[in-house]
Amino acid sequence: MLEAINNFTAFNNQSESQKRRNKPKFDFLQPLRKWLDSLEIQNRKLAHFIAKLIPADCPFERDIVLLGRKLVHIPPLCKINPLYEQFVGLRFRALCYLVDQCGEDIQSYC
């Protein structure tokens, strides 16, 4: 009987420690994420600025070539940015505004 109580206590303590580990930590970027996601583009100049500011491709992706042979490929590093999804979404909304509301051609931004 005492062994069963000890096993239950150990199991209960283990699940409490797992709960503490799985407890979500404070995400200090969450307010900034929400703000970026809630931004509405309603100005042509702002839409152009955002479309120029946020690149379509990762500018850090490179192939290092020496004497015509590729030595190293540096992968796109933008996806490690914690706000990557919000910036891509903001750029998309700006481009959609330019097309839908302003009737502009956005091929120069692609």
C-alpha cells in the first residue's frame, strides 16, 4: 500500500513539473505582432514605402563561388526572424492595396 502511495506521489509530482515546463512563457513580441497584423494600409505612399522596404526574397541568401565552382550556399536567414510572418503579411497587404484600391501594376516589386 505504501509503495502505491509513493508511486502516485511521484507520478503527481512529475506531472506538476511537466506542467511547469509546458507552461507558456511570456512572449514579449506578441504586442508588436498584433500591432503589425492589425495595420491597415490606406495610403498609397505608405503602401509603396512598405513594398520597397520589405524585400520579396531574403537578401542574405547567397552562393559563394570561387573560380566558377560553388563552394558554399548560405540559406535564407529571414525565417529565423521572429517577426518574419508579420512583415511578409504586411508587404502582402500593401501590394494588395496597390492593386485593388489604386489599380497599379506591382510587377516592379516582385
